[in-house]
Amino acid sequence: MEEGNTTNAHEDSQRVTWEGCSVLLDVNDGDRFVFARLTTAATLSVGSYQIPLGPLIGRPFGSLFQMRTGPDGPFLIEDQSKASSDSQHTNGADTKENGMDWKNNQSKDNRALNDTNTAQNLQHSDIVEMKREGVSGDQIIEALISNSSTFAEKTVFSQEKYKIKKQKKFAPKVLLRRPWARSICEAYLKKKPVKIGYLRFDTLSLMLASANVSGYSDVLVVDQTGGMVTGAVAERLGSTGNVCCTYLGLKSYPIDIVKIFNFSPDLCSRILQSPLPVLSSVRVEDTQILQNPVNSIPSEIATTNSLLNSTPSQVSMTNSPLNPTPSQISMTNSPLNPRPSQIPITCADIVKIDVSSRQSIPSPKDHLEETSDCTDMNLKCTDKAFERRKVSCNPGQNATQARVNLWKERGFTSLIIAAPNLDLDSLVEDLLPLLTYSAPFVIYHQFLQPLAVCMKKLMTSKIAIALRISEPFIREYQVLPGRTHPFMEMNGFGGYILSGIRVQEIPES
């Protein structure tokens, strides 16, 4: 019962903003997207104005704000006109969207209108004075309409365009949106699609569904989309699974987008990273070494382990294959740096390295325990300090050796690859053995040809079934009386997805 109350309290706290949280600001109904971290000193740039974001702290997600200008400068005030306009549409009181009114205005056109800058009788000084007095933007727009000599002669479509143009200029509206997978993907697809590999939100949802991402799963991810796929997987798992981001080389791929999701410290601790050579180092035949590493180590591996624990002066005595030079073993002093391909990594090496590294690298769980016990060390631990520590949790910590061994023993339950810059053939060949049997996998690519080549190779190797290449498609429609049609500026391309199920290869008899 107490656990259920704690869950409900956490959900209630996520419905409103707090100081230090990340938010997505939708300016003028999708005209501009801005990611911001709410603080008392944070500001939003709208035109030539710098608007403070302090009033947004403590407000529920989904609130609509409007910019106003007063004697002290511009500020945001919550807009209450949204509910009234919705009720008018429901009651049928809005005659401008009525079908009969639309038919009566079919005879109007704009042929007699000339843009001579003389149709507006309201001067710029009058508008500045209205802003100084704190008049709302809607009232300024109504004054502009009433003082326009050509507004009544325009068509309904031109009148709506005129209103939207003036609203963006004199009454910008800011929608406070929660940063989750769909909203973040939409924003990046419009702001900087290259960073997420031109990944569309419907493609992302199809990837999660095809990979069967659900609670209590261990998902292996190769993410070159800045953390978009990793964050979406972690959001789907919640606090009941683990995400392992693997990578090639010495440096992990950036996952900065994950920090926008406002994940809890528990969820951040479940987003782990491990290099591919470490995950692929132990073969299936090495299970006996994992169970009994002391009695099952061969003499050659034991000699190598003694070299790993020796000093550089002891290592540099000889240059035999079992006594490499310091330059040859410089990459073996840390489990985070993979070895060169010519030096095989064994299970015993990893166990030895992990024993010396556990004490120097604290886990996220230990970090949280130190935070909760700070009162025992005579430190002033306030709620604000805990919230700052909560916000500053760092996802993507290195996986412990115990967790890596568990993944090697059981296998991952899903695989998602979103790496347009890597060779898919060799990558899939290395990653599929890490999955458990009957585990689904999904590969995203911006182009069709790499997926077709990879699909042919998988069919030849007979290690996967139910192979399928899909192209998702989505289109948004405008639904208005007499004006129902698809949006004219839609992105008609969402990439391709190769999905399948990993099976055991059956040898030919």
C-alpha cells in the first residue's frame, strides 16, 4: 500500500514544473520550439524581448501563456481564453467557422485590395502607448481590425491569416509542454533533424513496438541519434528494466538528449554503457570460467593476469608473447578501454580488472545513499539541495562487471540499432549473438540499400527469421468546414526499419 502511495505521489509531482526541470516551450503553435531549464533567472527570447521564465515554475504541463508588456518590461501571464474559445466552438457560436457563413463569403476576393500602407488608421505610437498601459495582445489585435479599412472586404481565409500574423507579433503565445519522446522528437525534427538522424516520431514508436520494449526487459541499444532512441526506450521501460548503450572504439556516443527527459535518479541509474568488445569478450564455452574463475583459468591466462597486476618495471623485463611491453598492455589497465584486436580479451582478465576498479568508481546507487545519509555527516541537507542533486543525475554510467556477466549469461531481450554511420553487416554480426533466442531486433536507417544488403546476409546466415523491411508513413490533416485537406508542408519520408527475430543457427546435416 505504501509503495502505491509513493508511485502516485511521484506521478502527481511530475504533472507540474519545478525549479531546475527541463521543459519544451512551444511558441506560437509550433512556429518555434525551445528547450529550457526552469530557473528564476532563465529567460526566453521572443523577437527583441527577453521574457523571464520564473512564472512557469509550479505550473502544470499543458498551460498556455501569453506575452504582455508592462511598465517593468515583458512578462508571461496564463491565457484563459482557450477554454472560452473551445466552448464557443462546441456551442456553435463561432459564425466565422460556420458552413453557411463560408458559403456566403465565396463571392469575396482580394482583387481590389492594394497594399499602399494607408489602410491602417492606428499609428505606431498608439500601439506603443497601449503596450505601456498593459493592454492585452488580443485587445491590440481587435483595435487593429477595427481601424483597418480593408479587413471586411477580405476573404475568410485572408482574415484568418491577418489575425494569425498580428497575434504572432503583438500577442505571442507560449505552450508549456512536457519533454517526452514524442514532443522531443517533433522538436528536433523541426530544429535540427541531422542530430537525430531524421528520425520521425511515428518511426520511433514503430521501433519500440517491433522490438517489444516493455517492463523488466534488458534492451541493447546502438544509438547515434544523440540519445533520442535511448531516452525513448528508458521512458517505455520506466524503473523496471535496463538499457545498455554499446559503442565501438574508445569513446561512447553522446546521449545528451536523455537529460531533457527529467528522469528520476533511479531511472538514470538504469541507463548504462559498455563497449562492445567487453560485451563480446566471453564466449558461450567460457561459462565454466565464469562459474569458477580460480580453478578454471589456464596457465597462459594466469600468466597474463599476473602481468596485468605487476608494475611497469616488472613487465618490461622481456618481450615474449606472455610478457608484452608496456605499450602493448597500456590499453588493458581499464575495463572501459577495449583492447586491440590482436590481444584477445578473456573472462579472467575482466574479472581481475573489475576487482581493482570497483573501489575507485562509485555506482549511482552508492551516490544516492551518500546523498540520503548526508545528515549523519553534519551537513546541511535541505530539500532544494536534494532536488539539485536529483536534477544533476548523470545517465549513461559504466555498467558494473556483475551486470555485464548477468547480461552475458542470460542475453539481452531486445536490440535496437540506430547507427547510420556504421557498417551494418559487421555490426549486426557482432551484436546478434548477445541476444537471447527468440529476441526481436530492429535496425533503423535513413536509406533502403544498407538494410536490403543486411537482410540478404541475415537470410543467408540463417540466424534470424521473420525479416521484414517497413517504411512508416504519417500525414496530418487540417479539418475545417470547406477546407479539409492534408497539410501542405509535411515530411513525406521517415526512413526504413528492418525487423526480425534472432534464432539459433541450425547446422546443415
